[in-house]
Amino acid sequence: MAEPQDALIVIDIQNDFCPGGALAVAGGDEILPQVNALMAQFPVSVLTQDWHPENHSSFAANHPGAAPFSQVPMPYGMQTLWPSHCVQGSEGADFHPGLDVERAELILRKGFRPGIDSYSAFFENDRSTATGLAGYLRERGITRLTFVGLALDFCVGWSALDAARLGFEVRVIESACRAIDLDGSLEAARAAMRAAGVELSA
């Protein structure tokens, strides 16, 4: 049972990450009933929302000649180039219509700085520019976080790792996530989370 110090962090359940979207995660919409049921059980629910400008540096379309899913060096490290997705104000950036958005106490938008991507709910990909979520949770007295959403091996995984690094007790419910699994990224994410003390539950 969720207690007052628990929060559910729902990562990026947006149209572009669901079947038919620009960066669809296979089965991404299948998790909606479980996620909605979990939101009803937790005292605090936070939704994250990818919110990219059209000129975002992580879009392959903004790197002439570069293919989606290739990598390029950025000042903060290697960056995977994605198909253009979750563009600010677009239908693709909207939450999936089946998500119970009304239960959210906070909607956190990320990835809005053109020059840097943002997988984690806590930091941009430079690992130092904070989103402010940690402070919000601490002000609310939250110490335990449960993560669900899309995609397990990118935004969910990076968020869970950062939460553990920040001192939160962290759990990921894998059945309420789906993964991209790009070149072994799923198993790598699982190994990293286990090594960081993140609880992976079915």
C-alpha cells in the first residue's frame, strides 16, 4: 500500500511514444489501465512530458545527412538522434487520451532547451542542469518513488538512476513500462538500475 511518503512518477505516456506515433514504443498503450489504477492508489502522482522545440538538437532532421538512431557527439557526450517527436503544441506531444491526467498533482515538461536532450525527470542529459523535481518532492516529504511509463530503457531508466543517486528509495514496475531496446539498451538499463539499488518489480 502506498503511504504518505510515496509518489508515483509517470514518464512520458504521450501520443508520439504510443503505437502510431513518431517514436512509437511497441505496446506503449498497453500499460494505460495499470498506470491509471496505480495513480488512484498513490497520494502523489507526477506526470512528465517531453516538450521539444522543432529545432531540437536531438532530432535527426536537424543534422543534414544523419539517420535516425545514429549518434553524434554533443558537448555533454554522445547523443542518439531521434525522429522528430513530441514537438511543443503538437498532437504527438499530447498525453495519450487514455491517461487519467486529472489525477496528476504536477506535470513536468522536459527537453525544451534546444541544445540539450533530457531523458531524466530530474536532470538534463548533461547530468547537472536540474528540472526542479527533486526539490518539489522533498518539499512534499516524499522519500519513496515508483516509476512507470515510457520508455523503460531511456527516460524511465535514467529517471530511476537519478532518483537513486539523489537518495530516494526507488522502484520500477516493469509491467507498467515498455522499452525501445535499441542495441541492447534494455538489458544495459536493467543492469545499471540493479547496480544502483533500484528495485525492479514485475
